[in-house]
Amino acid sequence: MAWQLALLAVLLVISGFFSIAETSMMALNRYRLRALVRLGNRGARIATELLAQTDKLLGVILLGNNLVNAAAATLSGVIAIKLLGQEKFVLMIATLVITFLILVFAEITPKVIGAAYAERIAPRLAYVLKPLLRILYPFVWFVHLFVAPLLALFRAGQRGGESQRLTTEELRSLVLEAGQFMPKKHHSILVNLFDLDRITVEDVMTPRARIEAIDLDAPTETINEQLSTSHHTRLLVYRGELDSVLGILHLRKVLRLVQRNEFDRAALEALLGEPYFVPASTPVFSQLQYFEENRQRMALVVDEYGELKGLVTPEDIIEELIGEFTTTAPALPAACEWDKDGSALVEGATPLRELNRKLGLALPLDGPKTLNGLLLEHLQDIPESGVSVKIANVPMEIMQTQDRVIKTVRLFRPQIRDALADAA
């Protein structure tokens, strides 16, 4: 009797081995496994080989597990008959007891452990599973003769590496969850990289109203002053109206004219480069590739009617990835920063993406691109100074309007403004 109980215990342990092997191998993170293989972990390499033939791996595990469970059930019946006799209820009791023992000690507990510590357990169990697969391969092959037609019938054949391919959204989720394992700046760059396919040049461009450009019809003194005080190396040149673009001027070429005392309007116009126009809906990633392939440094953004909306440079796109770094542009007002009282005074022409990034807000980006546009769309009218609204849980107070445009707005940090309201 003692040896039968000991054999039953051994069978339960073997069944638990197959259960923990099945769960740990199937729950194993394939990317961590590949990392272990690159580090030279032999167990990880064997596990990778086994997972490359998942149908055979599962075949040997399930074959062994079911044989052991069947043997344990039979043995438990023999033990129960010896202990309690040959009454009908004895086999029922034996069935209930062995079912309980298998569930607790050979199924649930091993599988929970296998799922929790898959990366530690699977490479070690692979040393046992590989020779076991060789030994039991004839039986696995025979069973597979009947399994293969069923898999083909349900079109559930082994998909190999395709089942492990991740979509962009899945990769984005992985990066978001892995933020604690990498420097904050690296994490931010990777997250921004996934957004490039969603962003258009309209989202990152310098708006029309903020373009620094030269009007060839302006007085010579005005043109000279603009050239001498410009913060940019390339300037848009137009005649009369901003939509009448003549070309792009590189200031380095102008210096040569000045040195030779040949500077005049005609000579200036002769230096202009051909303007390059792009639709406002162009994805920024495609635009960045074009800049790189064609060595362009500036593109003029136009709407569906061909009217100029703004301009975009490689720096504008790169800043979406790594943050602001340009030193040639004039410093923006210390807007986009919360004051001690929890408010921020910003210009109406400030892009919403910039506000969201710098102030940690969640203003909607699927409509207007600037704060001025967002307020006008929300109010359906041109407001007067002193009007207050709340958009996306952000309280705003319009401070100044001019020429049908909202010039300055005071934003309030949401939690601070709500706390003040609750106190009142």
C-alpha cells in the first residue's frame, strides 16, 4: 500500500511537471527569450528551438500529461478499493479525490507558478523537454497524423513567426509600459516617434501670421533692416501679398552682394531659390524623408485652395521628437509656463500641441491648430476681453482681442482653479 501511495505522489509530481512546462513555454515572452539567446543562454536557445515546432512540443507535453493523469486515476481507484472495499460509491469517492489532487497539485498550482516565472522556468525545463521529445517522437508523430487534418479543416495551422509580429499600437503600448526601465528623455522620444504617422505638417508648421518674410515692394530701408536683424538663415520673399511668393532667400548669398556693393532689388530677386510647396495634410514622417532625400530645408504649407498656411522645416519636425533645441529663433515669451499662482499668459497664435506638451494639458487636436482657432470655434463668435470659458477641463480667460483675433489668453491650471471654485 505504501509503495502505491508513493507512486501516486510521483505521478502527481510528473503531471505537475508537464503542466508547469506547458504554461511556462506558452507564456514565455518571445522578445525576452531572444534577448537571452543573444546573451548566450543555452537553455533559452533550446527553448527557442522547441517553440519553433509548437505542435510537436504541445504534443509531447499533452501526451505525457494525459498518460500520467490516466495512470494516477487508475491507481487511485485501486487504492480506494483496497482501503474501502468494492462498493459503488468507492470509485466515486476515488474519482473526486484524485480530481481534487490533480487540480490542486498538478494543474492550478504548477500553471500559476509557470505563468508567473516563465522566463526563469522555461529555459531550465527545455533541457528535459528536448530529449523527451526525441524519445516520444514516434508517438507524437502518430497522434499528429490525426491532428493535422483537423488543423487544416479549421485553418489553424502553425503560423510560425507571424503570430509574434506586433502592430504599431502594440509596440506603442510596450514602450508606454516600459517607461520605468529607460531614461525619461529616451522614453519621450520613442513615444513621440510613434506619433509621427498621425501628425501632419499642419500640426508642426509655423503659422502664416508668424512667418518672417521680406516684401520686395517695401522700402529699401525696411528690407535692409529685416536682413540685418533676421534670426533665420532662410527667408521667404514675396511681392505685395504673402500669397505672391517669389522664392526663398539664403542670407549667406546676400552677404556676398553686400561685400561687392552690388546689392539692389533686382540682384536680390536673382538670388531667390525655387519655393517648394506641400499640402497641409502631408504626414510629417513622409515630409522628413523628403527633406532628407532631396536636401531641402524649408517647405511652404498650402491648403486645398493653394493659399499659404505656414512653413515647415526639418527642425520643426525633429523638435516634435526631442523637444526644442533651435537657438537661431528668437526666444518666445515665457508663456507656456505656469506661474506661481497656477496660471499662464499665452498668445492666441500658440499651437495647441505646444500648449499640451509644455503645460501638460489635453486640449483637442482634431480641429483648429491654435488656441485662437479653438476659442473661436468653441464660442462661435469673436469674443471681447474678459470673457471666460472652460475647454477640455482647462479654464481660460480672454485678456486681449485685436483685429478680429484673440491676442492673449490666460490659462489656469485645472486642479488649482477647481479647488478655488470648491472653496468659494
